[in-house]
Amino acid sequence: MSSLRPRGVNHLALSTTDMKRQLEFWCDGLGLPLKALYWMHGVENTFHGFVELAGDSYVAFVQHPDNGKEIEMGVSHADGPGGAIRGGTMQHVAFHVDTLDEVLEMRDRLRSRGVQVMGPLDHGMIKSIYFEGPEGLNLEVCCGNDIDEEAWIDPEVSGLCGITADELERLKHPEPYVRPAEPVPQPTTPHPDNERAKLDPEGFARIASLPDELVWDKLSETTPPVQPD
């Protein structure tokens, strides 16, 4: 039995039409150092940038030449951290600091750069500030950890989501995974949640047919753009 699970976000990739503008905000406004800026691997005419939250956690930006600039509230962007937006898109993203005093320091840093900040607010399980980043990003900085699921999972909301008592227990305590001795073969039938496969079944079939070894050998790109003298 294995209790392996993802332990954090390595990087959150955000679309942009102005890489420099985003980097100025994140590096100067939030104090995050720029760690990578290069041509995105396998994608023509597209920039990829990374700013560092921690040594294993980054915010990334993708500037594709066909990225749209039009902001449509409720479709492309949520109108605030609780606003409506199309399913499957990022509603808002919150970044962690350790203490309320650090939340307040981030508030003051942002305000010193001319950014309007709402908060702090005490949500019980976390304490937060809210602000807007370039191109309409809904952002938050908060402190808090070890959420108590017995206190913060509302039975009424669970019921309205169609989650039964048995399903709730399964969600709270996911089953351990027993990894077989041999690699699990690639599914040849799309998962019901794979929207891209529904739009392009032939493309899905092509990707599903690629052996892992070929993907590793032919599509990996490990050489940094800048080499030492």
C-alpha cells in the first residue's frame, strides 16, 4: 500500500500577452525572483517564464502569439475572488505565508507599489488579503494550515453537491494505491472527463499511441538556453 500523493504545486502556469508586465508585478510587487525565461519547449514562438515561490514551487507564465487580450467577466475572468466564471478555469489563486504579520507585510508591500489591497479578512481556517494582478488576475495571500475537515465540511453543502455519506468518507480518506510490478498501460479509451479528446478524437488516439520511452527520448529538452563559458 502506498500513501503517495502530490505534496504541493510545482508550478501554476498563467496565460499572458505581456510577459514583461507580469514579471514586473510578480518580481517587484510580490518579491519573487525570476528563475527562468526561455522559448517554451515544443511550442513555436512562445515564451515561458518562471518566478520562484520556493525551491520546489513556482508561478509560470506562457506568452503565446495567439493569446487573446479581451477580458470578459464571467467567461474569461471572474469578477473578484467569488465571482462567476466558466467551469474549468482559474477562479482565483492564493499564495501561502506563515503568519498574519507576514500577510500584513505583503499587504503593505503591494500598497507601496500602488496596488489596492482588500483585507485582511479572517475566514477561520485562513486569514487573507485580496488584490488584482495584471490582465485581470484574481490573487490572494493568506496564512493558515492543517484544515480540520470535521469542522469545515458542511453537511448541507455536501448534500447539495450530491455527495452521499459514504462518498464523503471516501473523499476524506482516499484509498491507498497498490502499484503493480509492471507499468500500467496507457488507456486507449478517453476518460469521460477528457474534453480535448471529445473535440479531437484522432489527436487523442495519436497521443495515446505514443510509447512512454519515445516521449521521454524524443520530446524531452534538458539543455538550458545559456551555457557556461
